[in-house]
Amino acid sequence: MSEKTSSVHYINYLQLDKILDAQHLVSDKKEGVAHEEMLFIIIHQTYELWFKQILHEIGSAMDLFQKDKIDEENIGIIVRRMDRVNKIMTTLVGQLDILETMTSLDFLDFRHHLSPASGFQSHQFRKLEVMLGLKIEKRHQFGGCPYHNQFEGDKKEEILNLEESNSFFTLVEKWLERIPFLNMEEFDFTKKYEKAVNEMLEKEIAIISTSSLLTEENRMLRIRMIEENRKYFERVFDENIHKKAIEEGEIALSYKATMSALLINLYRDEPILHLPYQLLRSVVELDHKIACWRFRHVQMVEKMLGQKIGTGGSSGQEYLKQTVDKHKLFTDLANIATLMISRSYLPELPQNIKNTLGFNYKK
Amino acid sequence: MSEKTSSVHYINYLQLDKILDAQHLVSDKKEGVAHEEMLFIIIHQTYELWFKQILHEIGSAMDLFQKDKIDEENIGIIVRRMDRVNKIMTTLVGQLDILETMTSLDFLDFRHHLSPASGFQSHQFRKLEVMLGLKIEKRHQFGGCPYHNQFEGDKKEEILNLEESNSFFTLVEKWLERIPFLNMEEFDFTKKYEKAVNEMLEKEIAIISTSSLLTEENRMLRIRMIEENRKYFERVFDENIHKKAIEEGEIALSYKATMSALLINLYRDEPILHLPYQLLRSVVELDHKIACWRFRHVQMVEKMLGQKIGTGGSSGQEYLKQTVDKHKLFTDLANIATLMISRSYLPELPQNIKNTLGFNYKK
Amino acid sequence: MSEKTSSVHYINYLQLDKILDAQHLVSDKKEGVAHEEMLFIIIHQTYELWFKQILHEIGSAMDLFQKDKIDEENIGIIVRRMDRVNKIMTTLVGQLDILETMTSLDFLDFRHHLSPASGFQSHQFRKLEVMLGLKIEKRHQFGGCPYHNQFEGDKKEEILNLEESNSFFTLVEKWLERIPFLNMEEFDFTKKYEKAVNEMLEKEIAIISTSSLLTEENRMLRIRMIEENRKYFERVFDENIHKKAIEEGEIALSYKATMSALLINLYRDEPILHLPYQLLRSVVELDHKIACWRFRHVQMVEKMLGQKIGTGGSSGQEYLKQTVDKHKLFTDLANIATLMISRSYLPELPQNIKNTLGFNYKK
Amino acid sequence: MSEKTSSVHYINYLQLDKILDAQHLVSDKKEGVAHEEMLFIIIHQTYELWFKQILHEIGSAMDLFQKDKIDEENIGIIVRRMDRVNKIMTTLVGQLDILETMTSLDFLDFRHHLSPASGFQSHQFRKLEVMLGLKIEKRHQFGGCPYHNQFEGDKKEEILNLEESNSFFTLVEKWLERIPFLNMEEFDFTKKYEKAVNEMLEKEIAIISTSSLLTEENRMLRIRMIEENRKYFERVFDENIHKKAIEEGEIALSYKATMSALLINLYRDEPILHLPYQLLRSVVELDHKIACWRFRHVQMVEKMLGQKIGTGGSSGQEYLKQTVDKHKLFTDLANIATLMISRSYLPELPQNIKNTLGFNYKK
């Protein structure tokens, strides 16, 4: 293998003949090349390449979750892959700065050659949304037609099949439900937690009631505030209230999964809970980063097209804006924060439980 | 001056004795130091330092705008200062990543020592909002009480005075109104522009009407879309429609300023319009970056506190979420994009006008 | 055109069939898929796509520079394209964070399938270096063989031809030489500047000599320092010294171009010099960003391969490290800073010259 | 506590009266305010605030390392704090973009008021370097005088004391030496590793020797390359060679610590090694980020001052450039990558060892 041979290798290995010959400007064939069209094509191609990578990572994480027995090694691997996906998302958000160097006037030089809704049609991004767990009925409708109809043949089939399969959301939920620490020996987490919360709320009310620094009005305000917060706690004290909230579409995560997520967040410093905690953080992070990407996307469209109406009868900006919040999937995991109590109220683990959550190795 | 003396100089010059002795942890005096409280204090202090710098830059830009005659040198200076402010905003958004390393559990270790609404009380940030042009009646209400009441004495006075003074918004608007290119000699921009828009819309309709590739349904859809867009154009064809839209609170920027901004965006490549164009971009950029900071702020609060209700009777997260869109100020400048037409329809400038917009220097 | 048709359009337009079918893992055909190889391929492909975009922008800037008469509109366009290139470079540096999620152990799963120097073989990046102005004799040698031999046929030919053509460096230099402001009417910039520098240096020495705060030792130290700096100024007072410095390889930029760059930096606030100033900044910025990318690349290789020796007989890390400084091209433009004097010493422009540098338009 | 009281609270809590009243411009008292001086002061103050935070985190990590018995909880806490420090470093690098908006001409408006070496005098940054483990004899000399002399009194004392104490480097080294997995029951890691490396090298040579694709020249080249790499492996096969390399200043990390770091990198997927692996990564990351900050600092100084000579008799740029590489501390941890072998050669752990490295909890 000479240097020459290995050089061919690099170009072949990356299939650069395909990759670098896939930019055919429509403006070229028509009234004159629009210099900026190259950027439009290339940045979309990099987005698609990164989407492929994200699907590769999320897909592999889902495979690992589906194995009969998830051992701790796999959780470590999933954490690392989620971390990678989040770093990719950081790049995807950041590189919007490049696209924003293309101004409205530049874009209009070739926009009329493109179909009016081109930005909405990434098959891979739709796949990603569905794989993560976005259900069609939760999806913001665009122009009245079901989004599947953007695609046909195999591509449509693939999306429909994914809708039927276990999503990443479901697999995380099932994994949380499988975690066996909610009721260990004599330590009933739910009961201990309920007791601690009540203690905390009572103490807070007592302080407010006896404080000489507060006006009567302020006293009332603060007590009302505590009562408002209580309803979030009650949802986890009573599985039935939780279930009702699910039925009413307020929340989505099952009761057991919620309790496990809460336990992991509260006792994250126990060795066996380190990685599960990192995993939960990375999932919320992904949800937030996708939302952030959508949000910045809205801003870019605003600068590029303003309020221009698309074929859906509303502006692309308006459609995208709706999805920022509506397409979030893991809000329930972020909202575990609502249920957190400070370490000073946290029920202490008995030593035998602590041992169980630790490592085998004896120093 | 020995090395020693100059060393003292550095520490004195930056007044590090004050700066580095201004972190007194409340958790220190009470039940035990919360390690994470240091981060909470220090990051807020860096935010306040950067707010001071932003006020310094925006204030100086406003001074330059208020000079009787703004010569082109000053626009160049304002552009550079706005660019700096935007780079600061990038840092302010980015450094939320640091604060997010403080988790809910960490925060709860000392949160009870703080007053419940502490995050909302930056006097400098309120000042900035008011200076930029946020009016009290446009401000999202929090817990029913006017936001001024967060402050007292001089600090309250200062905010109330700023509300009465010319804002950055007003100064940009006035500068746009002063720009003398809307009606130059024989070139009446508004008329030429209206003609070009009508030509464009007619051509678009003609293409759709005769296209054999479109179904009847699609044809209708697309024509309706064009008609929807027309209303934005009509607003600038007829000053009265524009005025009505202002009265109804749909838009805020005056008719003349809007037309100047449009002209600058369309003819930005003429030498004399380069810097004005950069200035308009930077103003929209600032608006977007502040919105982005608010957006990421919401996400951080979600992870830290979830839905916890504050004294205002709603969660901090909810309040902040409302301000992301509602406190935007320069949407009308971003939405100039709605009115843009492609270069192929752009009325050509007569040579004598082009000369007028060029440099004196003759090569 | 139905929604379906337009959907096909998006996929066709971006040629996603090619782009997304260009990832063939070598580990796949052999002992078992290495999960991480996908990332390795995809990130290199995104780099190559971005290199294509950078070549597109730099190439177009070079075309504009080569036009007989560069009018100011073109400088504005070049500034915008350079700004885009710099934003792309920011992404290229930033996305190394993604590659760094692939660890040494992961990489070794498939590295043995690749040729040992694969990272050095981007034809496009070599082209970019040559286009910008990197000469073969300035290039850091790797393993003794001329780098052209990495390529063959057309690809080698293309590089050799580029070496013979005008580079971006040369075109910027020629543009600077063409700028006609060095000797305007009665204002001889070089003489005025020399006088101002001497005035400044004398004043500095006078202050030091009479200061009662300085020890004798410190006085000497400071005077020596001023004398050391004087040599940089003398180089521009006397064209012959400058020429000698070029011959000795200390600097590369011609005398006339250097003086124009200095004038632009000193009088950047004059309207006609705004864009030239932005252009010079953006060129230095590009040089710095490429250096930063090389620097971070070294760090990544260190983490991935440590000191592992490649076929060239030295480690890849070591080779890359040498290029960080050695392949910089626009150091002379950055070093204009050495020659700057403060506004208080700056020779004032006569009013007629100021007018010449201003806009035609009379308010 | 009324809203008013709580408002006072925020301002008091953050001591904003001190923080926001610590910007006294020297140019103010003299020939006229230099607008840009504010930025110079404020950005340095934010750097100092962040240095304080970094010292807080590194100091606390060192305390945790010094506890008699480091249990796994503490390693988790250290990992999180290192992660925070690295995010702070990312901000410190990124915010140089803000400082770079201040150009040479702007800086010269007030630079003469400052002492010539002011940028080198951050006491906190010197403390950080010493705490991390930078020894005075490894420090790049500046202008001949020991750097301690920049400081006096308590500040000098503090630095000298830190030089005598355990550094972060030493504590990481000791922790690695304490890790008890190098020789577990029947599994002698060093022997097994040596055997695996030899197997790998022999196989590589065999493939090259019998390959019909290679020219004789290439065959020789590749075999020489393998032999060059062998010397790195031999250093860890034989403790005496390693010791000699330490004596000669080629490496710094002790033999036992090196072997532990290698084991952690190779078997990072075992549950008990997850966090130690993350810790090692984060330490290398910190080293790289500090180097990156120095590197970007050099670029900023180049743009601001070019080659201007300082009192030390060399340019500040030159001094800083030397520290980029020379002040790195954890190169030996990064270079563990040199010693890595692929999973296919990795000695398999016996099941009883695997159990020992796992969790107590039995599913």
C-alpha cells in the first residue's frame, strides 16, 4: 500500500465522490446562479448527516434498553451515547449562526425554485420525533393534513411502523418501572417520602405563621403558595390522583416510573444510582436542546421570511413556534424538580440499604 | 515603580478587595455551609457586571443617536458597540450551562434562606428593559403588583424617569425617520416598490394558474396563500392601514421608519447603506438574543424548581415563559422580511441616485 | 404539485439518497460492527461538506478581487462572505467536542482497518491552504515526502496549478497596494506618521527619565523596552529595511500593502475605510480560527492516540502541532497592532481629505 | 417581609453596592474618558470572580481527596465539580470574543495609564496554577525575576505555602496509587497487559511482513513505526525504565499511578471504574481547556498589541505562547492513549473479578 493507495483510501472510505457531488443548484439551470444557494444545500445536508448519527445513537440506546436484562454496563454506554447526542444538538443549534448569514434578500434569489414547505420535510427528523415518542395526536397540525402524507411508499410505511413500536419514552419508562428500589426490605420509600414532605410543609407554615416580619397580607400570600404546591405532592402520595392526571393529559409518565425517577434524583449520590441519575439528566437535556433548536429555528425563519404565509395558510414561523412547547416529551422528568425536598428533610437510608446500593468490593 | 508597586496596581485598579470580598454565604451563618451557594452568588454577580457593561454601551449608543446631527462615523461606532453587546449576550446565554451544573437538590440546600422571588429583582435588568423601550403596559404582570414596587427610593425614581425618557426604540425610530432617501429627486421609493410588488404577485398568480402540475385543490391553496401575504404589503402601500395597525397594537414602528428600514434592507449594497443595514441587523439580533436568554432561563428554572409556585401565585417558570415573546421590542424590524422582494423585481436605482449613495472619492 | 410531489422534491433537491447512503463501515465487513465508526465517517463528511462551502466562499471572494475595478459594493460582499467563513470555522472548532466523545478505546475498535495517515489526506483542505497562500516551501514536512504525493492524477494537478495561481494572500496584498490614500494631495501619510511616532517615543522617554517613582534599574529597563519597540517602527519608516526583512523571511507583506493596512487601521472611522477595516479584521480572524482549529485538533489527537507514532516516523500529534504556527499566513496583518499609535498622537486629517473619504450625499 | 424588604435583600445578598461601584476608570481622571476602559475593567473582574469559583471547586475537590478514606460518593462529587470547572473554562475561553471587540486603537486610548505588565498579575490565577501542581522550576521565566516577586506580604506568603503543600496533581496521583485493582487475586494486570501488547505487536508485524500489497520500502517503514511505538510500552513493562524517564523529566506521573490510570481506561465499563474514568477524563479536559484559554489569549494579545515589547524584554505574546505547552500538567494522563490496546486484545477479566468490580445489589 503506497501513500498513493492510502490516499485513495481516504477519499473512497468517506465516499467523497458522492458526498461532494450532491450539490446541484436549481438556480444554476435557470436565470443565473444564486451564490447563496450552495449554503442552503450544504447546511441542510450537514443537518441530515447529523440526524442520521442521532438516529444511530438513539436506535442503539433503544436496543440496549430492550435487552432482557439491562446490566449496569449498558446504562453507562447509554449515558455516553446520550451525551454524544446532546453534543451534536449543541452543534445543530450553534450552526444556525451560519445559516443566519444568509439574509432575506439572498434567500429570495432562489426560494421561488423550491417547494413552499421544503423546510418541514425532513424524513429523518420526523422519524426521530416518532422514535422519541411523539404521538400523532399530540403533534401540532399543519395545514390540516396528517403529516404522514408528506411521505409515501416505504418512507411512509417506516413512520407508521415506528408509531406502533416501543418509543424511547416508553423504554425509559419501563426501565424506571423495573428499577427495584422503591420497596426494599423495611424501607418503604413512598411512605418515608410522604412523611418528610408533610414535615417540611408544616414547618414552613409554622415559620410563616409566627414570623413578626410579615404583614398579614404577606402571610396569607405565602401560605396560599404552600397550599398550591401541595397539590403536586399529593399527586405522588396517591396513585389514583396521578392516574387521573394522566387520563386528563396533564402528565404522561406512569406512577411507578415517576416514583423511581424521584428516588433516583433524591439519592443520586448512592453509587448504584449515579449512572441512572446521569441518564435522567441527559434525557431532559435532549428534550431541552431539541426545544432550543426549534426556538432558534423560529428566530431564523423570522429574520428570513418574517410573517410570510406558507401553503398551510399560516406562516412557517407560527407553525414552528407551536412545536417548541407542544412537541416536548420529557417534561415529567424535568418536573421531578417540583417534588424535590432538601437534604435536611431527606429520609436517611438504613445502613443495610446503603450497603445494598454500594459496590461489592471491600477495601 | 518596582514590579511590586505595579502588582499592587493591578489589584487596586480592578478593586479586587471589594470584588472578591463580596461573597457572603447565608448558609454559612446558619445550619452549615452549602457548597453550591458560592456558585449562585458569583454567577449572579457576573450577570450584574455584564448588565452594567450593556447599560454602558446602550447608554452611549443612545447619546450618539441624540446628537443633533448623526454623522456616518457615529453609526459605525454604534454598530461596533451593538456588536459587542451581542457578544456579551452570547456569553450570558452560554454561561447558563454553568448554572445548570447546580441541580435541584443542591439549590434546595440554601434556597429557603433566600426571598422567594429573588431572581426577578435585578434593578439593572429592569433598567435595560425600560431603556430599550419596554413600556409598563406591555409588561407581563407578575402577581398583580406593578413591578416598580420591587424597588424604592432612588432606584424606583430612576426607573420611573427612564419610562418618561426617549427609549432606544424611539431613537432608532427617529433615526430611521430622519434618513433622507425615501424621496430622492425623481425616485419615489414607495411608488416604485408598490409597482414592483404588484408585478411580482401577478406573475406568481399567473404561473400557478397555468401550471399543469398542480391539482385544482393545490392551485386554490397557493392562490389563497398569495392573497394572505398581500395584506402585509397593503399595509405599507397605504399609510392609513399602517396607522390603524399601530392603533390596534399589531405593530409599533412608525410608517416612515418602516419604509426607511425596508429601503435599507432592499438596497443595503449601496455604500451609504452598508452601516445602516448592519445597525438594523444588530438591533434585531439583540432582541433575539435577549429572547433566547429568557428562553434558556425558563429551561434552567424548570430543571431547578419544576412547577414550584412562587409568591406571585404562579410558578417562576410560567412568568418567565410569558416574557419570552411578550417583551420583544423590535419584531417590526425583523418582520421587514415579510415585505422583501427578490432582486429580480427590485426597482433599479437611476445612476445619479447611485452616485449620491456612493463615496466622494473618485478613482 | 401535491404535498407528496413536493416531499419527493426536498429529498431529491438535497440528493439525500446519495448523502445518506455514503456511510459504509469497514468494521461491518470484518470482525463485527464498531458502533463508533459511524461517527468517525459522518463527522469527516460534515467537515468535507463545510470545506466545500468555504472553498465556494473564498473562491468567490478571489473572483471579486480579480475584477479590474473593485468597487465598494464588492468589498461589502467580500466582508459578508468572510464573516460567513468565520462562522463556519467556529462550527468546525466547536464540533470537535462531538468527536471527542469517541475515546481511545472506541477508536481502536476500527482504527486498524484505516490507513495510518488517513487524517492528513483531505484534498479540499490542502486546496484551501494553497488557495489562501501557503507555499510548499513554508509547509511543515511530514515524513520526508512532498505532500503532493498524497494525491495523484487530476487531484495532484489541481493542487500544483493552484500553487502557480494568485493566492488569496496575493490578492489581498494587491488590493491593499491599489488603495489610493497613502499620498493624497498635501497629506503624505508616511511622513506624518513617522513624525507622530517620534513625538510619542520622545515623550515616553521624557516621562520615564524624569519620574521620581522609578528606581534607576527600572528606568533603564523601560528605556530599553522603548528602544526595542523602535525597530518595528523603523521598518516602516524605511522601505529598504522592510524589504530586507522580507528577504530574510521575517515578514511577507509588501511595503505598500503594509502601509495601506496601517492607514486603514488608524483611520478606520472615516466612512470609506469602514469596510476595508472590517475586511482586514475578518482575514486575521480567519487565520486565527484556522490556527485554533489546528490547535484543538492536536488536543483531540492527543486524547485519542497519545504519542503513537505514524508512518511518517513522528506522531500525528507532533506533525499537527508544528502546523499551528507555521501554516499561519496573515501574521503581518495581525502585527499591524505593533505599529499602532494612540488617537492622541494620530495626525489629524485636513478637512478636504476628510471630505474625500466621506459620502457624496449632502445632508 | 414585604416585597420591598425582599428587594433590598437581593441587592444586599449579592452586595451589588460593592460589585457595581468598583469600576473607576483611570482615563476619567486624566485626559478624557476612554469609553472602552469600562470593558477592560469589567471583563477582568468577571475573570477574577470565575477564578474565585474555580479555586472554590478545586479546593473542595482537594479536601475530599485528602480525607483518609475516599469513598465512591466523594468521587462522584469530585466528578461533578470538575465538570463545573470545565464549563466555567468554556465560558472563560468563549468570552474572549467580547474582549476582542476592543481593538488596538481603542486599547491605546488608556493603556499608557496602566502598568506595563498588568495582564500577568492575577494573584488568583497564579494560585490556581500552583494548586494544580505547577512547580516554580517548570514555570516559564519572565524577564528574569521569580514570579513570586510580583506579590508581597500575605499574598506572596500564600503562594509560597501552596508550593509546599500537596497539589491537585499529587492528590490525583496518590488516589491512583491507592486504587487496589492492579493485583487482584489471581489477576496480575501488568503481566496480562504485557502479554497482550506483545501478541498485538507480533500480529501487526506478521501482517506487514506477509502483505503482498506493500512495497519493500513501505514494509520497512511500517515495521520501524511499530518498533518506535514499542518503546512507550516498554516503559510500563519495566518500572525502572519508567523511573529513569521520570528522572530525566520526560514524564511526571509515578509508575503505580500510571498503571492504575491505564487499567481504568481499559476497563472503564466495569461499574466500579465508571466514575474514576470520568474523573480522569475531566482532569485531562481541564488541562486542555486551560491550554486553550492560554492559546486564545495569545491570539487576542497579538491582535491588540502585536509584537510590542514589554518590560520583561520580550513581547507579552511571546511569554504567553511559551506557557501554552510548558504549563500543562496532566500530559501523562492524556498520553495513556499511547498505551491503549483495542478490545480484541484486552485480557478478559475472570468472572469473580468482574463480580468484585460490580454492585452489591442482586437482581
